Amino acid sequence: MTIASVKFSALLYGMLLAIRLQALRYPHFRKHLKEKSFTCQIRTFDGSAGRSFTFRDGIVSSRSGVDSAAQVCISVASAELGTRLFVPWVDQLDRIEAMKNFDFKADGPDEFIVWFTQTMMMIRSVGWESGTKMRDGTTRYVTNTNGGPLFVYVKDGKVVRLTPLEFDETDAEPWTIHARGKSFTPPRQTTAATHSLCGKTTLYSPDRLLYPMKRVDFDPKGARNQKNRGISGYERISWDEALAIVSGEIKRCKTQYGQGAIMANHGSHHNWGNIGYYISSAYKFFNAIGTTRVVHNPDSWEGWYWGAMHHFGYSMRLGQTETYSTVEDLMKEAEMVVFWAADPEATSGSYSAFEGTIRRMWLHELGIEVVHIDPYLNHTAALHGGKWFAPKPGTDTAMAMAIAHVWITEGLYDKKFVAERSLGFEVWRDYILGKEDGVPKTPEWQEAETGIPAKDVRVLARRWGTKKTYLGAGGWGNGHGGACRSATGIQWARSLACLLAMQGMGRPGVNYGHLQWGTPVDLHFYFPGYADGGMSGDIENTGMPISLYQRMPQLPTFNPSTQKVPRLQIPEAILEGKAEGYPWNGKTIESQFQKFSYPAPGHSPIRMLYKYGGASIGTMTQTNRYVHAYRTEKLDFVVSQSIWFEGETKFADVILPACTQFERWDISEFGGTGGYALHGQTQMNHRVVLMQHKCIEPLGESKSDFQIFEALASRLGLGAYFSEGMSEIDWVKRLFDSSDLPKHISWKEFLKKGYFVVPPLPEDRRDPVSLRWFYEGRKKDVPEPHPLPGDYGEEFMKGLQTQSGKFEFECSSLKRFDPDDPERPPIVKYLRSWEGPGTELYGRFPLQLVSPHSRFSYHTLSDGKDSSINDIKEHRVLVNGHYYWVLRMNGQDAAERGIKQHDLVKIHNDRGAVVCAAHLTQRLPRGVVHAYESSACYEPLGEPGYSVDRGGCINQLTSKRSIAKKVTGTAANSCLVQVVLWDGSTRLEGAAGESSSATTAARTAARTEADKHPAMAK
Amino acid sequence: MKKWNLVIDVAKCFGCNACAVACHDEYYDNDFPGYSASMSKHGQRWIDILQREKGQVPMVEVAYLPVTCNHCDDAPCVKAAKDGAITKRSDGIVIIDPVKAKGQRQLVGACPYGAIYWNEEQQLPQAWPFDAHLLDQGWTRTRASQVCPTQAIRTVHAEDEDMRKMIAEEKLEVLHPEYKTQPRVYYKNLDRYFKAFVGGSVAGVIDGVTECVEGARVRLHRGERMIGETRSDAYGDFKFQSLEENSGAYRVEIADPRFATKAVEVKLGQSTYLGTISMSGASAAAVRH
């Protein structure tokens, strides 16, 4: 016997002792051991060393040597390798290498393999302690949400309260900014979004899915009754049955139809975490089974991605510029901030709770002038005051061009910068002056388009041209949301980019931002964002290859299907069998030109939909299409893996109940997105890395997404591949180890306390200000690893990503792609919206609808579900026992229609109709109405897809048309509607209400079912 | 001894509802014996936020007013309660005993502020108990203060004398002082919610082009008396704040050396935006030249 054999044998014997010891110490572990009865053999390939472990009714027996009768056999190439792999401190790279080299194998049923390996891992984790005991008998755990981290106080297995984090004396002190003789330090706590503070009511919502369910008239072996999706009720089934149906359908679709038959579609953001979130375990599972990929459009970046990027690059940020240290620069240098289609007080930078709010309160103390340009007097304008401009939706570009006209004619721009750092200015200048088309883009010219008096635009232009001004565009300040999601979104983002270039972007006090991004936190501390891929192994579609893959080696995953469907055309792909689009791919500027088509050559049409989360009807465009797509026989099978019984979930054949993040383990950072939003932590006042404790046991029979995927994977022989033999907490520990956390805090302490505050850098080591390097003609000096080295024109780190390395008023990339595209010419030109005043629809639908991201919910998260958010009258209004979505309209527009406050109104066009409660306001000019998108509820009053909705899915009204022909983007903010008092009618007018299969019976059934509750299906 | 007070800055409230939702989180489905029984799931906002808009497009202001139990030192509810169901603690907090108050519906009407809600399921009058159960365990501020993003809601633990100083220094007010109940919830910038403004935009033709008139002297007159003076800003905008609503006739007089002085009469109901006021003609001074 070799020394290695002796060591390996001893190690295996040690494992036995460890199992027995932990079973003695922990009742929980004893209980776990009773779950399975089987024998597992661990051995070397040659059988020279080995041991078998037999589990029988919780008793573990073991024998040295080879047991050929064992159901599971885990084998290693040599005893020497075994001694390295079977220790708790195993090197993950060693493990992965051994697996990839076929030196480490597992044979037998997945169910047993995964259970065995997870049990071995549990020897280590079973004794881990988490949470802090409080004086009142509660235990304080920690979690992280879309709207900030939370302390979770739990007593007797029930969540008592949720609060933001208050730091203790051991946590790092925050940064201080000294500006204009004053000092500013953020409070030593985190903030929490309102949609997170209501989390207890969504956790314990009556709409929680607590059991697997099957549509009553769906029979996988018989009649599927696809047309009854959304109409029929559900019955409770066992997990075993549910998993059997779903795994059976996966196998059937693949063998019967071939690659591409299964489409996987995840919603966005109903969850948080680096392990259990969608860009992690979901991606791994979907890659592992092979799926038609749903390609998301750059939904919040549209105009910047398809437009502004061509002027300055930043493809890896999807067309939004770097944001380093802009908070300090703004506070020290800027004299004015222009908020353009920017409402950070409502949208909170997506994931950053109210972190930026306190910083914008400092604007008042610093005496910095603010201006707001938005058709709605938004919450940022309402809180901070300043001049409000309300251009007609979709006309902002005209206003921007008039500003440029004033600057050009009055010489109010940075001529040196334009001469040295830009290209093609003369071409654009001539267009602005009217030399190209005979129309000078004067303030008077824009008045006819925007409705803003020329005199006001002249004043704004002169002030902007003479004061150091930050342009706060969109919710992030460097773009995101708002006007970029409209038919004129590309022009708008492009024209804003040109304005800032004229003022010398990067000059002290001149940059993108409104204090939302750019705090002086320490970005050199490594902790991956969720978009860095977690445990997905996906090195193609996540940020993983940059840093995480090296730090957390794992089995790579690749999707064998190359078939793709643009998310906005899922209905056409399913119903018409055809779709095409342009991709969301930030690798280079040119990536967006690579048109793709569905079906992909040689691939199967989609026959099965795996829906993970459910938000399509509330968040996509013209969404009755999605309802139609669900109710077709072209889709054999729909499975929905959801936490709640929401609008879209009700169209599934089988529902798999997932739990919330309060009920599972995970790890993440506050606002830590990574990927295309690299260093998004600069939205926060403090970098806070969070343990996401499993605060309570999953409700009912719900399971974590990871566990659901693992269970399905096991039935497909993919269990070990999916989990790598680990459970969630082991993956959490693995991610902890891969980060810089262990340099600062022990696992034990982190697990107990639940968070770590990353100390900010000393004041003299803060990162340089964004674009200052470019303004001053130096090499790039901010900590941003973009663009790709090969994407620099002259010299690495010198210049922008554009062909010339300069800011291009005339875009080389667009010239190369299609210089004659009228919608996207090489210089930005003004083109009226294809849906707006002056278009054909305007006669019948004379109101312009804007539908921004909602203030009190996050996408569909926290809306509906009987959450406490519903009692906020700005969110929903209770009328006759029903919580209606809110439609805002100008008081005079309402009066002309006989509409009074909180009257029920029907907002409609040819695409759909939604009943809302009217809120009369002076925050909107005449002719514009405002309702948030993202309702979680879809409640058709008749046949689904062909009737009036009272759930509030405003996106039934928005157009499916892409912003422009050669891009794939949502133009949801270009939407014409009419609003009338609701007369109780339930049918859609005209063609939209005509269903080929519409029957009175179906409608009646739908109405009856709408009143039923999922819990009734027990 | 130190007592608890709440100080709310109306100018800093933007209606995010974090306080109201945190209040719901604390009291719905939680019982704190001796302090409170579970609040109803819906319709009871022990901390509520009132909202109003002032002015007309494009000169509009939005004001929010968080309202809750005022924890009055001379609380009518304490007097109206039978069996000592409502008590005033020595630290200033008013507690409705969730057991003794059962069935005492009259207490809802006893509060002139309407801060007491009737819980139908529990047959119980309820109001926000100042998070007393948390403060008694060492919390230093209420949940509303903890979650307020703008620090508009401050929890102040102070001697009454120090509180009086703060009231004077920060010009704090209470809601409806005429009720004479001595609330412990104080407000800053209350005018922002209750008072009205008159504003307008001054424009005139300068060098043949219609421009905003900056720096015009704008005076507000009430009868014979001038009660305010300001200058128009770069956009020609001016605004007089803190006027009583429905306070009758005012005259706005606009003077700029480039134009003839102009006066606009306004009968003030709610806040009023006078629109664009176009200046014309040469001023008397200019004519003399």
C-alpha cells in the first residue's frame, strides 16, 4: 500500500467519524440522514483503496474496501488525487480540473449522488451559526433586495419586522466630501426602498404559491386544452408529479422536435442574490438542458445603446459613460444640474434604495441651481424645485437642438475641446444652422414642436452655456430610462451626447450625473455583481470571464442551441413562426449590427415555454399579444416557476412554487450588479456586502429556485453537473471565498453578523474623475476595464472607443453600417415620432401616454399580491372593493371628459383597454397622460387577450413597433390613447376584441375564474 | 425628565411613504402586549401622508404632510377614555391600551385630528403608539425616522425646556394649535402645505425678440399696503409665498426700466400662476430720455 492509499483510506474513515459525530451533535443532521436509504462507494479507479457508506433509516454503516453492489460509485483516478479532493479545504480548481479530465467521476442515480455529496458538505456547514440574538427575543438576520439590504427580525419562525441596516461601532466610517467650505458625510446606515419595506406582506401574501399546481384540464398524456390557458383553474399536485411532468416534457420536446424546442424566459428582478438569482442558477439550468434563448432588448438603455454609443463608445456600458468620482466633482465645481427625463427620487437608480436622495438634498445647501425637463413634474422636481420644462413627449430632441443653435450662434461652447477632441462637428453644426435642410433649429422652431416658449429655451441655453453644468440624463444621470424608451429615444440620447460634448465633457464641473452615481467608495475591493454570473458557469452571456471565473473556478456551461428570439417578439415567434432582431451585446460598438432571425437554421420551432418569474403582460409592449401567444396550440407546454400567482403565472399548465429570498441562502452586495453596470456600487453611500440568511423555512411546499432546478436536473441526469454536488450554502461559502471578504472578515463572523461595510479609500486615493483624462488628452486613468484592448484605434488606453478615438458628431460606425438610414443617420437629426401629434392615430387618440417605471413597486415586484403598497393612493386606489391602477391626467383634459378625481376611466386605443382610477393633476400639461407600467395584475373582464383589463397592465396599450427598423428596442413612451369614463363595458372595441375562438362560455368561465383564489386549489 | 417628540420638516417630505409602510410593517400582524394589538391589514394608515398640488402648469408645487397621533400633552382622548384605557406616559407618549380600550368606539371621535382608527375586526380604537415598545428596549428613534430618506422626520428625546428652545430656533409649529391639545408632534415649513402662492412669468420684446425679463421689480399689494417685493429670475419668473388661501384681492405690480410698469389684479383662492405677463411700451423714465 502506498502512503497515498493509507492517507486516502484514513480520510474516508475520518468522513465516517465526522458523519457520526455531527449526527450526535445536531438533531437537524440526524433528521437529514433519514431522508434516503442506499449505499455509496468511494474508491480509486483501480480499486486499491475505497470505502462504502450505507444509509439506512438514519443509521450509517461503513466498510473498508470495494463494494460492487453500491448504488452510487464515486471514483477518483488515484489515491493521491483522493487525498486532495476529499478534504474540507479542497482547492476548487483541483476539483474542477479532475472532473474535466475525467479523473473524478460519479455513477448512479443523480438523486443519490447529489444527496450524498451535499451531505458530505453538510458535515461542515451543519454547525454554522447565523444571525444576532436581540433583547426582545427576536433573532436579527440579514437579506438583500432590489431596494436595499434589510435587517430581518424573526421570532418563532416568523418575520416580525424589516428595517434598513444601522451600522455599529465596528463598521467602517464613511467618506466625507469637502465642498465650498462645507463638509458632507452620509448617514451610517443603509436606506430601503418602499417596495422593500413592504416585504413582509409580499412574503406572507395570500397570492403566494404554496404547492405545485396543474391546470385542471391539462393532461400531458391526453387533452392539453391549450386555449384554456388563462381561463381554467388549477389543482394541487405533488412535487413528484410536477417534476415528473416537467422533466418528461423537457425530454419529450427535445426528442420529438429537436434542439430549440424549449424556450426559456426569465423575467427581471423578482429576486436578488449571486447564487439563486436568474443570472446564476437559472442560466446554468437553461444552458444545461439546451434552450432557445430570449434576447432581451437593452430595455432601459435603448437610446443610449442604439444611438449615443456611436458618438462616444462605452459599448460595455451599453452606451452610458463612466461615472467615477462625479459626486465630488459636481459638489465642488458644478453651478447647475439639468435633470433631463430624470426622476431618481422615484426610480432610485434601480437598485439603490434612497441612497442618492440625501446627496441631492445637499444641492440645496451648496446653492446649486437645478432644472428639470420632463413632461411630468416628477418627484425629483417636486422635491428639489427649480425651473420645470414640460416638452410634449417625444420632442425633446428639438429642444436640445435649439440649445445647440443658441450655443453655436452665440459662441457659448468649448471651442478648443470641440476642435481637438471631436470629429465632424461642422457637419452637425451646418445641420443645426439649417444649411442642410433650410430649417435653422432655432428656439422659435422648437417651440412649434415642443410647446416650450422660445424665450425660455434661450435662457436655459445661455445659462447652460455660461455655467459649469452637469447633465443628469435619465434615472442614472448618464442615461437609463425615460425619454430613451420612445420612438425618438435614439435622437434624444444622441443629441444630449452632442450637447455635452460641446460643453467639453470631463471639464471640471461638466459631466454626466445628478449625484446618483459616482460616490467615493472603494472599487478596488473585489466582490462580484449578480451579472457576473454566480454559479452559472456561463462564460458567454454573463460578466463571468472577466474576474469571477478565475476566482471561483466552476464547470463551464454552454447553451447548445443557438436559436434566439427577441423578447419583444416572442408572440410573433410563437404564433407566426417568424421573428428577427438586433442583439443586446456590449462587447463592441459593432455587436449591435449583427441581425439574427428566428427560427435559427435547422432548429425546431418553440414547443415549450419555461417561464421563470412572470412580468410580461405588465412590462412588455402591446401585451395582449403575449396573452394570445399563451393560448395557442402551437405551444405544447408551459411551465411557470413563480413565487406568486400573478397575472402571467395564470397562463401556465404546471406551476412550480418558488420561495422568496427570505427563505433561502444567498450572498450579494447592495446594488452590486456588475456586468454592464460595472461599479454600480458608486450609487451607494457605502459598499455593503450581504449574507442573505435563510431567515425562515420556505412557506408551504415552496422551494428555492436552486432546489427546483436541481430537482429537475437530477431527473435528467444533470443533478451533479448542475449542483457540482453542493447545496446553496456551500455555493455561498464558495463565492465568499472567491471575493476579497476573507481578507477582512472571517466566514464565521460574516455568517453571524450578516454584512460587511467596505471601508472607503482615503481621500487622497480616490479615483480620478470620469472623462477628465479625455478632456485633458491623457491616457485613460479610471478603473474601468473597457473598451476591449483591440477596440482602441491608436494606442491602448488612449482615446474613446470610436473609430477616431474622438467624440464623433458624425459617427463612423453608422456611416459604415448604413449611411442612408433615415432613422439613424451619421449625424443626429430631428424626426417626429411615428406615434404622436400629427400622425394618423392622433385624431382618434389625442392623448400622449407616458408610462415610466413605477415609483412604489419594482417591475411587478410588490405590486398587487395584497401588499401594503396597494394602500398608497398614488399607487392604487380602492374603488368599490377593487384596487385600481392610477391614471394621471391634466384637470382640464379630465373636465372636458366629465372625469372627476378617482372616477373609473377606460384608457384605450386599438391595442387594448385598461380600467384605471383617474387622478387629476396639474403636474401634467394638457394632452399628456401618465400611468406607470409594470402592473403585476392582469384581470381581463372577459376572454383573456380580447377584453378590457382592470388589473392595470398599461402596456397592453403601447406599440410593439421597434424604435427604428434596424434596431430592436421598446418605444413604450410613444403611445397615443383616449380616456373616457368607464361605462362598465368589458369587450375591446373593433378588431382587437374579435377572437376567432371567442365564445360566451369562455368569457363567462374567465370571469368566474378571475374571482377564484389559487389557495382554493388545495 | 426627557420626553419624546417628533419633528417633521414638510419641505423635506416627498411622499415616498417609507414611514407609512414601515409603520404597517411594525404593527400589522404583530401584537405588542401593553402597547398595541395588530393593526388592520388595509385602510389604516396610522402614519398617513396627505398630498396637495399648488399652482398651474408650468408653475406647480407639490406638498406632502405626514400626519399621525400627536401624543398631545392635553389629549382629549385620554379624557374620553373609560377605565383609564388611554394613558399619558411620563415620557410624553400616549398609549391606547389594547385590552382596556376594546369596544370604546367613542374614542375615534374624541381625537380632533382624526388620528385614531377603528379596527373593525378587533373592535378596537388604535393610533400610532410612537414605537414605544421599541424605545423602551433601547431604540433611539422611531421607525419613521429610521427609514426617512431625507431625514424629514426626526425623533427628539429632550427636556421640555430644550424642546421649547428648539421650537423657537427652528420656528416649529403644531397642526391646529386652536385645538389647544398641546401636541408633541411638531412641524417645520408648514406653510408649504397650508399656504398659497402667487406667481407669474415676465416677458417683453427686447431688440425685436420676445425674451424673458430678468430682474424686474415685482411688488405685491394688498389694498393700499405693499406686502412683498421680489425680482424676477432669469426666466422672468417670480413667486410670492406664504399667502393665506381665499384671502381676496391682491395687486401685482411689475416694473422694469425697459418697459411701462404693469399691474395685474388677482383674487386669491388657491395658489395661482398668472401666466406670462407681457411687458410693453417704453417706461416713463425711458421716454424722458
